[in-house]
Amino acid sequence: VQLVESGGGLVQAGGSLSLSCEASGSIFRLVAMGWYRQRPGNQRELVAVTTAGHSTDYADSVKGRFTISRLNALNTVYLQMNSLQPEDTAVYYCNARGYTEMRLVFDSWGQGTQVTVSS
């Protein structure tokens, strides 16, 4: 299963950016799709995740500012990021977990996209 991310870039503090990620390949069922980020000098951390039933979970640091959404028909997940702050600067990675058409579990990652927020 392959993930292709788009979006990201450079924005001033208080601005907005959106990310999208499309999953393709031998997919039977997508159980969850989400976004993680890795800030300089830190480990990768969960930003937001959504399940097939559209339940969502967010890191405390982004609640009220970021919104994750999912379009099941297109195997695509989006992350709308508002009120961005310099501490949101990171490489953002898309993640997808589920089952392939052979009923094998997969846990795939995108290549990462840079988000830079200037003060």
C-alpha cells in the first residue's frame, strides 16, 4: 500500500495550511488513517487519527486548531491546520493501517512533508 502526501510548506504564525494523503494499492479495508509529525530533535508523535467509522482523536497540543477528515471512497485523509504556531514546525507523515485484498495487515507511511511556521 502506497501513501502519497501533498500540501505543507511555509506559513506565518497564525496562518493555515492543509495536507492531504491518498492511499493506493491492494486495499481491502482501511481501519485507520492519521497524521504524525516529527519536530527537530524529537521523536515522531501522533497529531490526529480517524477511523473508518469517522471517530477522531487529536494530540492535546492541536485540539481546537487542527481538523482531520476522511473521504472513504477515495481512501484519502486530510488535515486542516489553523492558527499555526512555530512549534508546529515539523515533518508531517501520513499513516494508514488496514487489510490488503489478501487479508494481510498493513501499516504504511508516507514520505513526509515539511511544514514550517515562521514567527
